[in-house]
Amino acid sequence: MAGVRLCVAVTGTEILTGRRSDALLAPIAAMACARGWTMVEARFVPDDAGRVAHTVGALMEGADMVIVTGGLGLTPDDTTHEAVSILLKAHPEAVRSQIPNPVGSAPGVDIRFDGCRVVFLPGVPQEALAMVPLAIGGRDASGDVLVEIPVFGMRETAIAQALGPLAQECSFLPAEMEVRLVVPGRIEPEVRSILGNNALAPDGLAADLGSLLASRGLTMAAAESCTGGLVGHLVTQVPGSSAYFLGSVVSYADEVKASTLGVARETLESFGAVSGETAREMLSGVLRLTGADVGVATTGIAGPEGGSPDKPVGTVWICAGTRGFADAVRYEFPFNRAGNKMAAAKTALFMLRNLVHDQGVRGPRPAV
């Protein structure tokens, strides 16, 4: 399907009134461009069946394929099925089928018109993005299979600079402090070689770390302050994480750091809660409490308040290691509160993954 002209219609009155932001247009465009398609036009449409049908009809005139997102459900603003009925009445010759939804209950609608194909997908980003490859295919213009490579610790511009000419064959999909590269399978080994440890396993950072821990027979634990349990949440999002994750202590208050994790009060008084010394003692405490082989500790200032000239908002100390070896690093993240927490949590997992890999750490238990 080389040279396909694609148009996208994003439905949702909430988007047009500023109550919700669109999360689908950019990744759909990236997936299409990675296949050698041309993104011709995109429009935002309110939740009105007549307007949706009219917009789709107009876009069909200059496209080989139109993707419509949103409105597939049972709430009052889910008007896509009515729009589909309007289109089918105007084009009785069209052929309608379904697109399976692998992560939700609402299937997509696939209509083949004369000269154009129109695909309707749910507006829930997780569902729509899982269905797009099923709708548009998983190969580029040359027929090569497309693969996704999650990347952590590098911005898009740095990735493109590192890849050089290869970047022209890749598409970039931002995803919560990670970047997912869509690349032709033939260049995947070279891309991974260039990006090194920043290139992750296909399922992302937490799964990559989990697979490594399981293969080494290791268990892990976390001591969290500024991340508030987010490290544990990310780790346990991976099926089977109970095989290696023992638990997390959320020691938000200094008193809990001292009484539960055993951080010395002299350390807190001399260096402060946000310090490498405190992070190291937090890690030591949680490894002692849980008996885990490896772990991480996070302590910092997520914001928007609480910063100082020497410790501005976004300052986070992260410690990763074992009972015998630990590495504490200071970071200054530039995001809002939620972004700083996510960046800290994922950086902690990234540090632990690299430490276990690079130091050749292995556990006493049989590998899974």
C-alpha cells in the first residue's frame, strides 16, 4: 500500500472546548509515515453525527483512507454509530466489517467505499493505538515488517542525531518519558547497536527490567519518597512481577524514613531528606527489611513548591544497587509534579536495569 493518502478526523466536543487534549493524531501520523504513507489532512469535529458524516465525506474526496477516532460507545456523546448509518445510507454499495479491539470491548468499524476506506476507532488512546496497526497493516512501503523500539534516556533530537541517515526511516512516538521508534525490521539491529542501553525490549522499561531480574534469579524492592509508590506501580504493571518484586516502602515523611527504614537522624539533619546520603540509607533499609537482592530509592522535590536555590524543584536523588554496591545520582527534572514523579520513577528503573546488566549481578535463586 505504498503512496497511500491518509486523512484523520478526531471527534470530541471536549477537545474543541479545551476540556481534554488529543492524544491520537501524532502517533497515528507517525505510524502512517513510517509505512511511507502521506498524511494529507486532519480535522477536529464535535460530537455531532451529521457533522462527523459530513466531514468524513469531504475527507474521502482526497484520500485513500480516512481514520476517525472517538464516539464508539454507549455514553450520550458517542455518536459515531449514527454517523456510520448516515454514510451507509448515502452509499448503499459500501461494505462494512469490524476491526477487533484487543484491549477493550468496542470493536472498530471498517467501511470500504468505492475508492476509499474509512476506519472508525474508539477515542480511548490505549484502545485506538492498539487497533491502528490492525487497521493499517504492519509493513512499510517496501513490504518490510515494522517494529517498535522503546527508548529511554534520550530526547527525540538526540536519537535522531545519533541515528544520522537512519533517522529518515524511523518515526517517533512520545510515550511517558519514553520514545517509541517505529523502524523497518531490516535496520532494527543497527538502530539498537547505535542506541545501546537506551534501546529497550519491545514491552518497555519495566518489562525489560523484570525480564532481566527474572533471568538472573534476582528479587528487588523500592524505598520511595517523592515518587509516592510510582516505582512499585510501574513494576507491578508487568504480568508475573510477583516472581521478583518483593515490595515498596513509601517513606514520605522523615519520621518514617528514620523509624521504618533506619535512616540516621544525623543524616537527615546534616544532609537533608533530599540527598545522596539519605537515598543510600533508604536503599540499605529497604533491602534489609525485605531481604531483596537489589533495589532503588528515590527522594526529591516534585513541586510545584518546596524548592530552594541549592535544591530547586525537580531535584531528585536516586540510588540503585545491592547490599554491597550502590550508586546514588542527583537529577534535576524540568517537568510539572506528575512529570517529575514519572521521570524519577522511570529513571530509577533504568538505573537499576543498567546496574544489574553492567555489573553482572546474579541472585542465589534459579533463573525464571
